[in-house]
Amino acid sequence: MLKFNRMSHHNSDQLRTRISEAQATFAALNDSFIEVVEDAAACAIESLKNGGAIYFVGNGGSAADAQHWAAELVGRYLCERQPLNAHALTTNSSTYTALVNDYPPEEVFERQVLAHVRANDIVFAISTSGNSENILRAVAAAEKVGAQVVGVTGRDGGKLVEHCEICFIAPSDDTPRIQEAHLFFGHNLCEIIEQAFVAE
């Protein structure tokens, strides 16, 4: 039988530090955060009500966010309502692996955007650094077809912020804290979008 061992003093100190860092990140979310969530949700609602779609794209943990947020809208976040036209461009394994095999990897999202996204759609580009080449190329493709782009990033926003009508920049330079703030952004985004369709 395994015997439970309490954490070392070092681990306890580390966890307290992480809690303090997370609290500082969330404490830095102010009225500008509220404004950007409201603006992003309003654009998404308008797109959906005009027959458009929402596309989410990201790498690694941001790919998990893309899939998570799409699932909240196709399914439900908190309330029962109609399924919403939302997609993550990270989930079709055959398409993804074919593109990575046949084309430069930085084109993996660009080609999907060109294939699927139209002018009345909206693309949420998620990148903790704002400098992921495949995300930047996806954004450029979205601009080419006339779709709106919302950036979700961190640090100084990177190159991504220059290509977005709306951009949430998590107030941190630390990837885990940025990702935690992104999840909070996504949950609030989905809640506001959902509320616009509950009564329909």
C-alpha cells in the first residue's frame, strides 16, 4: 500500500507563488477586458445571426481552447438553446496530417481558412505569444477573404495584434498565466454569445 507523503516545503512555497501570480493576473483585468469581451461577443453574435460561422484556431494549449470554446457553442455553456455554428480548425486529423505532410507546416491553418471561411464569418486566433507563424498566416488568409479577426494573445500582443479588429492581450508574460486568462476570456465570451440565443 502506498503511503501518502506531504508535499515538501519547496512545493508549498511554489504553489503559493503560483496562486499569487494567478491572482495578480486576474486583478489586472479591468474595464478594457470587459470592453474587449463585449465587443468580441457582439461581432460573433452579429455573424451568427447573419448566417455566418465562428472559427477558432490555436496551437497546443490554445488548440485545446479552440476545441473547448467551439464545443461550448455547438453544445451548451450554461443554458439550453439552439446549437451555434462554431468550429475548431484543429480537430480534423485527416485534413491536419495531410496538410502537414504535403505542405509546409505553417500553412496548416491558412489552407483551412481559405477552404472554409467566408466574408461574414469571424476567426478567433489564439496564440500566447502572438507570433506563431501558422496563426499569422491563418489571420492573413481570413483578411484576404474579408472575415473579421479577433486575437487572443498575451505578453505585448506580438505580430498578431496588428492584424485584429479586436484583441484580448492577457496581462502577463508567463504562458501558464496567459492561458488561464484565455480560459476566463473564452468562458465569458461563450456566456454572452449564448445569452443572445437563449430566447430564440
